[in-house]
Amino acid sequence: MPDRNDNDILTVTTTVDSLNGARRLARELVERRLAACVQLEPIAASFYRWEDRLCEEPEVRLSIKTLPRLRDALAACFAELHPYALPQFLSATHQASAAYADWVRAEVAAEGA
């Protein structure tokens, strides 16, 4: 069933601990046609508490462009491939331009979901 709010796309944001790890995950998501585009942004430091310890680590943010119907498939792929035990998975639906939404749909169309 096609996504018909035709111009809706889903952006999923996650982080990993290295540029190489981010590149591996991004490449796999695009190759599997779960994402049309993945953008990488280095983060100087992330501060968080993990297992009762205050942490400060550099990370890389991935901004993943896909379709709303692929959210669950993307989450399953994270369970398989993401390097973190508890990966960040933040998603938001955005209204894209018609041309951009058409491109995203075409890039993930071969996925078959």
C-alpha cells in the first residue's frame, strides 16, 4: 500500500560511536533500501548517564530519510546491525516537497514492503 500523504517522509535519528561505524550503518541502510539518504554529523561530545555512570563521549549523528511505512523494518534492522545495546531511535514525520518525496519513494521502492 503506497504512502498517500504523498509528501510525508520519515526522518529517524540515531547516534553511533565512530565515523566508520556510522558509514557502515548508513551504507547498509541505503543498500537494503530502508533509507533513501543518510546524513552523518560528527558530535564533539554527548553527555549521558549509562549504568549509573556519567559518560562523555564523541558520537556521530545519523539522520535517516525514509517512508513512514518502513519504520518497523528500520527498527528491526537496528536490532540486527546497530552497535549500541540501546540505540537511539527518534522518528518524526515531515511534509516534504513533492519532488523530494517522489525521490524518497523511488529509492526505497525496491524494498518491497
